[in-house]
Amino acid sequence: MNELLKIAYDNDRPTVSARELHEFLEVDTEYRHWFPRMCEYGFIEGIDFRSFLTESSGGRPAQDAQLTIDMAKEICMLQRSEKGKQARQYFIQLEKDWNSPEKVMARALHIADEKIKLLSAQNSVLTVQNTIMPVSY
């Protein structure tokens, strides 16, 4: 699948930048006015999106947000444009791929591997502590 928009896989769900979506959709309204207006449709911070400040090369950092794919699809529907339809279809395909049995199993294996690494590190620390612990009779 060609990458239409950059998708972040940092959390348990894929997300997309609100600014990048705004730019892709070629919205005439400035981002600082457009995004709050989109949020008025009942989206909840912490559930549907996470706001943050972007890095700045000078001046003030810009406001951005990471949107869930569900929120991004709804925003695309609200735009009622060809670009909106194109992005919505991209997100639908992305979700199908994300929920495929192979991808679900790969994420489960990754989580299990991380848990094994954590438990192994904890075991090593406890083994060292046990070894250096003074023996009392």
C-alpha cells in the first residue's frame, strides 16, 4: 500500500498528524481555526486525539495533534471532497491491514518478547541481589 499520509505506530493504535491531514485535504481555513472546529463534532482529547506542540526552528512551537484513524476518517467525511474520499479509503485499507490476523499476531509476539525481556532483566537484578546478600545464621 502506498503511503498517502505518514502513519505513527507509537501506541496501541495507529495515528496520523492533524496538521498533515489538514495539508493533504487542502483545506482553505487555517489549521488553528480548522482543528478546533473539527473537535466540535464531539471528539474527545485523550480518546480520539492527543494534542502536542511541535518542534520549532525559531519562533513559537506550533500546535498539532495525533488523531486516531477513526477520527481522521470522520474528518475526511466532513470535508466532502475528492481528497477527503481518497484519504478515507486509504485509512479504511490501513485498518484492514492493521487488523489482519498476521499483523495482530505480529503485535502479540512483539508484546510477548518485550515482556520476556523485562522479566529477564528483573530476574537478573534479583539474582545479583541474592548473590551479594549477606548470609545470617
